[in-house]
Amino acid sequence: MASTPHGTARFDGRVVLGTGAAGGIGEAIAQRLRDEGARLVLVDRQVQDVPPADAGQCMAVVCDVSREEQVAA
């Protein structure tokens, strides 16, 4: 886990919502946040494309954030 200069994980104990987490920049950001202690909610249009969840630290949600009715659900 990456640490700040003070020796603590920068996102330790925080929950972060990441969209587009199945690939590219979204996947890289999700990995970095996970490495820095974040608990993640990963959102993508295809759940099978979202990186595997860590027990209690990550969950995957299927949602196309460009569709208001899916976000509202």
C-alpha cells in the first residue's frame, strides 16, 4: 500500500466511487486508489469487465452513467 510522507495511506478508510473502472484510465485510477487504502465502488457498463473485488474493500456495480434512469436506480 502506498503511503504519504507521514507513513499513512492517503485514502485509508475512505470510500471512492470510480466510473469506467473496467479499463484504461479508470482501471488505473481504481488500482492506485486501492493501493492507497481506499474502499472502492467500481461502476461500469459491463460488470464482467470490472477488476475482481477484494472482500470488503471493493464492490462492482453495473451502470451506464450516461443514462439517467440507470443512475437513479
